[in-house]
Amino acid sequence: MKTVRIRQKGRLFSRNCTRQLPESWAELSGKQLVWVAGLYLHQLDSKAFLRGISRLPLDKLDAFQLYKVSGLLEFINDCRIHLDRFLIASIGRLEAPGQRLKGMTFERFMLVDTAFNRYVRHESEEALDHLVALLYLQKGERVVLPQELSKGLFLRQKVLNLPRRLKWLAKVDKSVKYAVFLNYVFIKHWLSKSFPWLFPMQDEDEQTGKRRHPQAPSVNWLDIFDAFVGDDIAQMDKFRQMPATTAFRLLNKRIRDAQKKKK
């Protein structure tokens, strides 16, 4: 974080205004990430964005001070960074996955990532709501119930009611949901760094990943899951409920070893 001190001269005395400004995406709070999303969506102009994210009295700053404050936030123009956590911990009663996707099963991740790819292609409100609905769940809620628990009446109530959740999310400000999308892009970049064989990063030119053009690797999960299960159909539900990062580690190693054998 960067400490910013601005001295404001008054008629009788001067006043110091001190604020802490983030120097990277990782230092943003969830609320500040929403401000960035609002700027990306053109819901905010530059001045409104600066006022919101810095909490500085911009109307009392001169042109040079505004220039210096703006320069501290230049990092938001580059989306080519990686994060292993969600900056927005909750939306209402809905909670994000934990750090390094803790609590997310392999099956849920495949559904989430498919929804993400759909939004990247179509950029529709419904696709964005679908992505957020699969990422943010109530405590104890599941996207899909494991086969061995599917007959329990109590646990049935813990399964995500997607139509109802989508109806609720339609009322949430788009900047909040787009902030989740941006954060997920950074999660995908972290996955590319951690599991490069499974999530190969696409070649990027000088402009790729810059502001308003976030990019992330796309994966065909249907083919990958079929290859993962192979002939062991009886264990299919076990593979689905496996922790996502455990599945990534196994698949990454399998792909890496297969590529080495080809050489």
C-alpha cells in the first residue's frame, strides 16, 4: 500500500489528508474491485472512480496532485496478473470459494469454467449471472449432490436452486458481478502458473490482457473428464467430488508425462 499525504491550505490554517492507496490488484479490497469494474463498464468516469477508490477530496486537488494520484492506480490498466483468492468474500449471504479454490469440487469447477467461457463468448447478462451463481454459494450449499447423498431429504434442501438464484442475482448491480468475472480471470492466470500443462496460457501480444480485454485460457472439460475417468466408470462420482486442485495436480502430471513420452 502507498501512503498519500495531501496538504490543503486554508485561509487560517492548513490541513493534512492521509490515505492508503493500493499499488497492485492484490491490495484492492472487494469494494475497490467493484469500483474498478464500474470503470471498466463505463458506469463511472475517471473522476468518480478516483474519488471512490481513494476517498480523497478531488475537488480540492490541483491538476498536478490529480495526476500523481492517477499515476498510483495505473496498475488497473493491465489484467495480466494472477491471484489465488477472491477479493469479494461474499455477496449477501453467498460466499466465495476459499483461497486456492478451497472447498470447490472438480465437478463444480468444470461447471464454473464452462459458464465463464460462455460469458466470454456471449457477454450476456444471463451468462454473467450464471457464472456468479455457481461461484458464490450459501454455507453448506452444493451445486450438485453426490450420488450417495441424493436420497437424503435434508441434504436435498442444500442443493443450489439455480433458477431462483439467477432471479436474485439479476437484481445485483452489474459492477459487483463483473468484478467477480475479473477476479476469476486472475484465478485462471494463477492456475496457468500452477498447472501449466492443464491450463496453458494463450500467446499474448503487447495489448492482450490490457484494460477492458481480460483474457484467460480455455479448456474443453468434457474431453478432459472423459480421459480422466477412462474405463473406471464405477469411480466416476469419486472423480467428480474430488477437490478441484487435487484433480488439477493429477491431470497436470498426466499431461506432462504424456508429452515427455512423445519426445
